[in-house]
Amino acid sequence: MAYNLNVRNKIVELTTPKILPVIDNVYKESLRSMLNIFGNVHYLDGNGNRVKIKCSHGNPERVAGRLKADNTLILPMITVVETMTDTDQNRGRYQNIITETHWDAKKLRATRVLSLPPRPINITYEVNIWAKYKADMDMIRSNIFSLFSPDINIETQYSRYNKAFINSERDVGNVGAGDGSDRIMQKKISITLETYIPSPKFCFTNTGEIKEFGV
């Protein structure tokens, strides 16, 4: 259904102040989902026990600093940090307004729900693997790559289908441990998540006004 310019301008006006919290929540929820995925990676210890690796959000420079300052961090471990985000023009939708129909079971009637198209974005994460032994590093790296064939679906509360794929990997080198006796190996894996920022939804009231849907 086509809507006139006044309706679209009103939807844009109502969307602008409400979209910032949505954007913030999308980034937080996406990071939380990434941490959940990599928080379920395991490796086999020297006794053949399957051990879950601790995964946390952390800037690699700060982690390296902690490793140099003390030896209390339990290795191996994985850290994840967001490094870049941009709009994906190839997945963009150019409809002026998206119209959906919502059935109200209590009022026994359908409501037209209006919104601007969701904005497709690509979020790039840096996944860092930290390990004392090459055998552990190789095992963790292989387990991570086995999750992607060639991509993996990252589910969030905003979208059930969000494709993530590996861009690249590289060895960073070694970091000195706190006691000075060990060198800690570090590997970086770059991963991009393709997701969307949904727009707030609005509907027409009985008096012809446009208000936020669900409020």
C-alpha cells in the first residue's frame, strides 16, 4: 500500500528519537550472542578432559598488559571485541514504508503497522585466542573454524537469522607472562556479522493519529 509524503515524513519524525536505543541494544545483543557462541568452545587438556574455554569481552592490548603484569589469568582463553561497523548497501531495502498486519485477538480486528525499512549493517569482531601451548592453540583454532561451514547463524532477540563468517586469521606473536618464564601465544580471527537494525513500528489510531505500536 502506498502512503503519501506526509505520512512518511511523520513516520521519519517519530522514528528519529526512538532509533538510538534500538541501535545500542542491537550492538549489545549481537556482542552477547557472539560471546555465547565462543563461550561454548572446548579443548582437551593434558589428561584428555574436555574443558570449556572462558570467553569474555576485552580489548587485546589490555589483556596483553594483564598477562605481562601477573600470571593469574587462566589459559587458554578467548576474548572478543568489536572493531568496525558499516552499513551494507547490498542488503538495503528501498521501500518508503513497510506495512504489516497485526491481528488483535482481544479487539478482534486487524491493525496496519507501519515502519521504515530495517537498516542492514555489518559488524566486524576480533576474536583473540590466548594459549601457552601450540597444541592447545591449534585445537581451539580448529574447533572455531569447524563452527563455520562457511558461515554460522547468530540468533538475537531482534532477528533469528544473522549470518557470520570468517574474514581472516593471523598469528600476532608472543606475549611475555607475568613471571617472565613463559611466552603466551596469541592468534586473531576476524569475523563479520551481517545483521539488521529494526525500525520502531507505528500504527493509526481510531482518530487517524499515528502512534507507536504496542504502547
